[in-house]
Amino acid sequence: VPRVALVSGAVVVLALSLINLDGFVADRNIDRFEQTGRLDVDYLAQLGDGALPTVVERLDPDLAFCVLDLGLRDASSEVLGEEVDRGWRSWSLDRTRADNAVAQLGDNRPGPELECEPTLGD
């Protein structure tokens, strides 16, 4: 019995590591935004790096920049003008995908006239 518990525990951990939960949550929130017009930008900004590719892919670039600005993530450091030195031990697939998504946004930051609201549609 202990061996079965160990193997099943390892399978669960492996399965959870393969599922992008932050991306899934961001996807559902953006689906709801498209249906209702309400979006908790602040909540999206608090999700992990796994959510950034979904945010960049599915939201308008101005809104995606708002998510980055409110979250101040490591992945957005290049866009925010900061340099972050990460060692190989801190590498993760989610962070790499987030960095690539931020690079897709480029330098087309919205001007200061854009007010980033924590919640849209209230």
C-alpha cells in the first residue's frame, strides 16, 4: 500500500506541474470579460508567470500593459526598463513563456494618458 500511495502521489504532482493553472484561470477570466464586460485587472496581475502568455494573446495590448504594470512581474522587467539577473537555478518554463509574451508586446507602451484601472466594467 505505501508504494501505491507514493506512486499515485508522484503522478498527481507530475500532472499538476504539467497543467498551466495560472493560464487556465486567466483564460476563464478573459472569457467572462468577453461575455460581461467586467474584468478584475488587479486579480489577473497577481497570477503567476503562466498567465502572461494568455493575457498578451487574448487582451488588447494596452490592457495587457496594464496587467503588467499592476503586477510588476519579473517577466515585465525588460519592458519596465529594469535589468534582472536570473541564474540557471531560477529557470522555469512559465517564466520563459512569459518573457516571450512580453517581448511580443514590444515597446509600444501606451502613453501616460492611459489610466490602468484595477477593475473594468464596475
